[in-house]
Amino acid sequence: MKRMRAVLVLVLVLVAAVSLSLPGATSLAQEVLTNDSVIQMVKAGLPESIVIAKIKGTATKFDLKTDSLVGLKKAGVSDKVLEAMVAAGSVSAAPTTAMPAPPAPAVAAGSIKNQDVIYQLVGDKYVEMFATSANLETNMAFFQSKSEVVLEGRKARYRIKEKQPVFLSTYSSTDAPLVKLKPGDSNDDRNLKIGSGAFMPFGGTQRMGVRNEDKIAINIERDARGFYKVTPAAPLPPGEYGFILATGFGAGSGKIYDFGVD
């Protein structure tokens, strides 16, 4: 009896091994891409288009904190691949059904993040704002240059009605000043001038940074948790605004936490 039972167990093991080796057999584990997966593909020399297609077609669990993005850039990951990773992270974090603004559900004070984030304070809830990618465009003319930050769309998706909204930010006013954005003259975009210069045969000047005339005066204070409570010093007229990450445009692109006042 014992011998028959041992033979039966052996047969079952052999059947399982054969079934797993068949071409049609599939693994129950689903592949999930991580930062290390992307770095591995990049270092292996896979084309950029293949890496992006893999990101779009595979489940992801990316670490998109600022330090992690900097590490990916240093590891040789291209700007387009980084954009695909950020987009994949945004999609996976988004709600399953389309919702009107605000773009994220309000959270209780005890659930808020404490790094690389800006919230709008609505009553006793915190509504997370999401940064929008923007490009730095430089136009050269005869002995002159002009640099602008350009965002797609003439209006931000995040709309508010408060004229003096209250924000809670992990960024200081130096790291992320509040600015007014100018709708494009002919294109479907919004612009912010951050650089200009004049070049002469034997020298010239070049100015970079947000102009004082584009900055919005604010009242700011830091609470016990280390957050900055930011409020416009005067009511905001209807228009387009944003907190620009001032140090993020050295490589030609950056982020703005944009919003519109109706």
C-alpha cells in the first residue's frame, strides 16, 4: 500500500513538471516594472521606443520621488523615458472614474504626505495638486534671446473659485514661487518668461529667473510640521497661476503646480 502511494505521488509530480514545461503554460506571477527594471533595459542598450512601449504595456510600481528621478537621470535614462514613467505613475495613481476638479480626493490631515507636494486647504481637508510638465523654449533673434516656460493648454485643469486660496506646501517661496501665467498669443498654451539677453560683438548680458512682475505677493508661515502655509496677499483676479519649481528647468523641462481662478 505504501509503495502504491509513493508511486502515485511520483506520477503527480512528473505530470506537474511536464505541464509547466509545455509551450502553452504561463506563469501566474504578473511582471511589474520598477526603477531598476528600466535602468536594466537602458543599460542593456534597448531602443528608447522599446523601453517606452514596455512601460506603457506593463504594470508598473515606480518610485517617482525627486531623488529617485535624479538617480534615474544619472543612470542614463532619457527624458522621454522619464516622462513615460511619470505618466504611468500618474495613471496608476488616478481614480478609476473621471472626476471633475479637484483632480484628487480630499484627504484628512493625518494622511497627508510630507515631501514634494502642494495641497489646497479646503475647509478641514487637503486636496493634493499635481504638477504639470512644462518645456523651456529659447528663441534667438538678432543679438537677442528670450526664454519661456511653456505649458500645454490655455487653461489649467485644476480650477478654483476662491480668490485667496490657502495652500500647504513642502516648498519654500524661493524653491516654488507663485506666479501668474500668460495665455499664448496664438498657440494653445500658457507661458512664463524666465530669461532674456542681449549679445554684442564684444559682450552682453543674460538674465535668468522669474521676473518680479510675474511673481504673486504672498503671506507665508511655517507650521510645526515643517509645511509652508501660503496665501496670496491680495485676492487673485480670474486667470492662470502656478507654483513653479524654479530649479527644475536646467535640462530643458520642469514642473509647475498649475491652477486657474474662475
